[in-house]
Amino acid sequence: MSNADPQTQSNVVRRRVVESRELGAVSRLTALHTKRALGLVQAGRVYDLGLERFKGMPLPPMHPPMEVIGYRSPRGLRTQGDQDWINSESNEARLAFNSELVIMCLHTGTHLDSLAHITLGDDAHWFGGFTADKDLGDFGPLKSDTSTMAPIVTRGVMLDVAKARGVDALDAHEAITAGELELTAKLQGTPIEDGDVVLVRTGYLASWPDRVQLARHEGAGIDLSAAHWLAERGCVLVGSDTETVEQVPPAMPGNPHPVHSFLLVEKGILLLELADLEGLAKDGIHEFAFICLPVKIRGGTGALVDPIAIA
């Protein structure tokens, strides 16, 4: 029995039970998917799929710039004198520290879009039947935020569309269709299976972080036919090396992000944006164990990640 007083006990934050509909397609993953993924490891080579984040990095115009601000420093601590122990006799070692304040959108660099990121309709609903009126608070979504996102360990497939086309990178705003994904998977010998993570390479990040070169390739991505093809094969996560995964702007008017709408809102399939696939492409690795650990932030709609592929 706890000796804590009632007031202390009432201040303990208990972890909320996460409903399967908050997890979306990832809830279908089982221990068999994990074992299958780890069985793919042959050489044991680890590929870092995450981009470095830094002040001044290229970002879509709808996101605020990233700021890294020095907060405490050895000189500041000693001259400011607001930490008594710094200059005390007990600190003969003259120990001090550096710390910083980071300000950025949670959709900065390599990240997952949570299921609450995109809403549709006048009721602003998202996957699982959640709506803004019932499930959105002043400090972010109350359902399907990034604090509910589970670790992902499953088979990963990289569909190298740029290589299949014989180009270094797709031109800006080009569409990748279902037929092209199917052909690429066939050429690589990597059929898509239930529970897979599929990462589509356009070659966009081969120019990172050169803004001029990036502009020549931005906005290329999968179209709605490709999104349907991936969902029909049981993917739990779809990603790319671009900021949007999908073709922007889309070929058809009426919805600026039809792929986001279909995969996130209708199917509960997570999106991974700005995955660095250049190492995998260089070594011709198309199948691997995929491991992704979302940073859990209550109220967040994007999860910072540094996923890895192990081949």
C-alpha cells in the first residue's frame, strides 16, 4: 500500500489507455511481423533514415523556422550568479554546463504525421470518428496525438522509382502512379505484403540541403491511384523522401492533398516524410527490417523520428 497522501496521489498522471482506432493501421502489426522483419537482417548493416535538423534548414513555407537558442552556458552561469552551487566552495571542480532551447514545428525534418494531423469536412473529423468539437482541446488533439503512437518494427520495402525511371531525381510535381509502383516492385523483386512499410524514393534528397536544386524536384510524389494500390496491399505506413509524400499540386482539383486525406483520414495509414533513402539507394537495398520510434508529445500532430533500416 502506498504511503503517499491523497493530495500526492491525485497529482499522479496515469497513462491513458489508447484505443486501437487511435493507432490506425499500425494496430494490425503483431509479433509475427516483428519476427519476419528481424529475419531479413543478413549483413547487419544499419542505415540511418533521419535527416539532421538545424537552424536555417529548408522547410515548407507553412512551417515556422527552426531555432536553436543557447539557454545556459558556463560563463553565463558564473557571471549571472543565479545558481548558488556554481561558485560555491563545494564546486572545486568548477563544473558547469551548456543547455539550449529549441523552437520548431513537430513537422520539421524526418517525421511521422499523426492520424490527427489532417481533418476533413465542416466537422473537421479525422480517422477513428474523432472530430474537432469532441476531441480537440486548446493544447492539441485529445485523440490520436503523437503520445499515442506506437513503436514500429516490421518489414520495410524501398521502391526506388527514380532508379526505375533511369533518372537521378524526378522533376518537380511529377506523379507516381499505381502502375509505376507495381512495375518498380516487380523490377526489384520486392512484392508488397500485409503489414509492410513502403518508402518511395524520388531522389529529392540527393540535393539536400541545396535550396536551388531542391526546388527543381519538389512536389513529386505518389498520386491517389498509387495510394489506393498501397492500401490494398495492407501497408501500415507509407513514406517518401519528400516533404509531402504525394504529388503537389495534385492533377485533379477539389482537394489539395488527396493522398493525405485518403491514407490518414480514411485508412488510418501513417505517413513518413523526408526519409533519407540515399544510403539504401546507393547500396541497392530494397528490403530490410524497419524500426521507427516516435517521440511521444502530448497534443502533437507530428512525431519527430530518426528511423533506421537494417539489412
